[in-house]
Amino acid sequence: MPYNSLDELPDSVRDNLPKHAQEIYMKAFNNAWDQYGDPEERRGDASREETAHKVAWAAVKKVYKKDEESGEWKKK
């Protein structure tokens, strides 16, 4: 279920990440969704959706870091 717009992202993403980070998340999720369609491409018994979410969060964390005190995501 690739995302067509930022409005379709899960609440946990939209409510916590800045717009640019949401764009990174959406692009990474959609790419991973395409890339990991075959179960043999995934680790363990992870679902396609679970794998795509993990990849998307990893992509966000390459550029953003969650501030320990404020809880806000800030660019590295």
C-alpha cells in the first residue's frame, strides 16, 4: 500500500516528523514496498509492510535525530 501523499501517512509519522522528514519517509517506504515485494527479499518472517516501515524509519534517521529533551525531530 504505497502512499500517494503525505496526508496518507500514519498518524505517528505525520504528528511527529517535520514535512521534509515525512517526504523522506514516504519516498523510502514506497521504494521499499516495491523492492521487498518478494518474501525471499525480506529478513525473517517480516511482512512487506513491516519491512517498508523499517526502511522508511531508517531513512529518516539518517537525516534527522530525535531531541532527547523536547522529543522533536531535528535535522542532524
